[in-house]
Amino acid sequence: MTIELVTTNGIFALDGGEWEVTNNIWLVGDDREVIVFDAAHDAAPIAAAVHGRRVRAIVLTHGHNDHINAAVPLRELVDAPIVLHPSDRMLWDVVWPGDRPDRDLEPGAVLGVGGHELTVVHTPGHSPGCCCFHDASAGVVFSGDTLFCGGPGATGRSYSDEPTILRSIRDQLLRLPDETIVHTGHGDSTTIGAERDRVLARAAELGV
């Protein structure tokens, strides 16, 4: 399996605030086909990285604008379905009120691409529909904004909840081996082992 990173820059907007962000877009597959995880800010560099390969799906880790604001243009460029967990449709509708995703992400479903299988793991907290994607054979999980190098994703804004994200990480992601590589929605990659202690410490602090 090949894993390729594209980064784009733009604005994350929520609850009346705006922040400049750099987003990670991950292409997973082989030299014939890929899945694109997230579609941030600018479809053109993502389509260029696809480089003519078949795109099995544009899979959105969650519905915040900075992860979906290039989704519809990218769909037009690469002719692939957009997939999003239905619990984040209210976030999608803010960005794309005249459109809709093509399919729903289903927890426990397996996404196949390039001979590899990624299991959909529902990890609410950063938003209600956040999902991660685990490739057990490669020892990799794509975490979106659920888990970063440095700990859990942000909470405190609309539709987010810190105890919920801590439970999601503890009960879903911390079950994975410590050496599992975590490819994140922003910033550097990390491992499950590197994040375990700080997640558990914060969960204990909040009585989660």
C-alpha cells in the first residue's frame, strides 16, 4: 500500500470564528487506485496527486468546513463518490447547502483499495460524525481530527464534547497496538503508544 500526503492551506470557520489552518489530505492505495481521505480547501493539488488513478471514494473524516470545502469540486475532477458519516450532515449543509454526500459512512464497514482493507471506526467527540480508518495489516490508522500528535482533537465548540472524544479514543483507538502509526488531519503523525498516557491521564482527570 502506498500512503501519500498532500497539504493545503485555508480557513477553518465555526461559531463565528476563523482560523488559518494547514490540512493533511491522505491518498491511500497503489499505482492503479486510491481512496482520498478529506478534501480540504483546494481540489486542484489533490487531483494532481491522484495522477490519473481511479479514485474509489472521497472519504471525509468529519464535516468541518476545512475538511470538506473542496469535496464537490474534487468529485467533479476525479469522478468519485463523497462519503460522510450522517451525524455530520448539519456541518456539511452549512458548506454545501445545495448538494449532498453520495454515501453514508457505516461504522464497522471495510473500505477496500489497492489490495488493502481499512475498517471504519466511529469516534465522536470532535464532532458527532468523526470517524477513523484502521488498516490492521499495515499498522496504520487515519485519525482525522480525533487524535493528534499531542493528544485529543479540539473540543469546546458546537457539536463537540471532551468526555466523548476521550471515551472514543480510549475505547476505540487505544485498543490498537502501541506501534500503530497515526496519520492525522493536521500536523505531524504519531503513534498510539506516544499518545496513550496523556489521553488516559486527561480521562482520569475528568472522571471519564
